[in-house]
Amino acid sequence: MGLKTYPDRILRVRCRPLKEVTDQDLAQAQRMLDLMYESDGIGLAGPQVGWDRRIVTLDIEREGKGERIFINPRILHSEGEVEEEEGCLSVPGIWAPVQRAAKITLAAYTIRGERVEQELEGLPARAWQHEMDHLNGILFLDRLEPTALMTFRQRLRELEEGARENESQ
Ligand code: ZN
């Protein structure tokens, strides 16, 4: 399992829900979690590891404990607006301010099928909105103003050319 990066097409897929969690799914989710820590990330969504399912691993505190694998998450409510710098493991080398809701109410299922509901703000709210976007094939780049995106044109071209070279090898 490897990290998928821009412009990989899997990052543009709208992911399907997981109807049941098989042992194979569990093993894959665990590998996803390992990869998240190895990559120094606080969150990872299915498509980032080539898995087109609505699954997210998240550990904001990076403490390695508590519920860290979430299935079929949904944002039930969002309010307010806040802009903060954001980056993405799948778009290495780019950080930019992104506008997000300030507060959200999130519902998801654990790997044991328990429903959890959380009211979040600050970094957890931002991280969740970022991961939810991934499940819908949206990258944080899509949320930048065109003029801001222009600033990163060179870097995006490098990523695109790097992907083409890998393909032709
Ligand atoms: Zn991301």
C-alpha cells in the first residue's frame, strides 16, 4: 500500500460506502493507519491509498490511541467560517489558506459498527472537512482562489511531470 499523489485519478473518485467491514477491510485499514503515521499525517482518506471506499483514519493528537478508524462519515451540520493554512499528503510541497466551516457535527461508524457523533471545531473540524472532501474526489486545491492556485502552477507541473515519468518507467 502506497500513498497516491496528485494527479492520480483515484483522488478524483467519489467513494462508495462500506456496507460491512470484512477482515480484509480491517487489515487494509490498519495498513492505512500505519502509513498515516509513517507519513507524519494526522488524517488519511481511502482514495489516498488507492481505496475507493468511505473510510478515514484520523489521529489529530498523534497519540496512537482511541478511535482512529472511521467508516462512512457524514457531516450533519456545519456553521461559521474560518480560514487557515492547509496541506495534503497527496499534494506534497503545497500549503495554502483554505476557507472551511468553523464548527461541524460529525457522525461516523467505528470498525465495530458503533455510531459515533462528535461536535468539532479548530483543527479536528478542519481535518474532517478535508478528509470528507477526499471521499468525494475533491482536493484542497479545488477550494483555492484561481489567483492563489496560479502561485502553485510550477509545483503542480512538477508533480504532473513526475507522475508521467513514473508511468513511462
Ligand atoms: Zn489530503
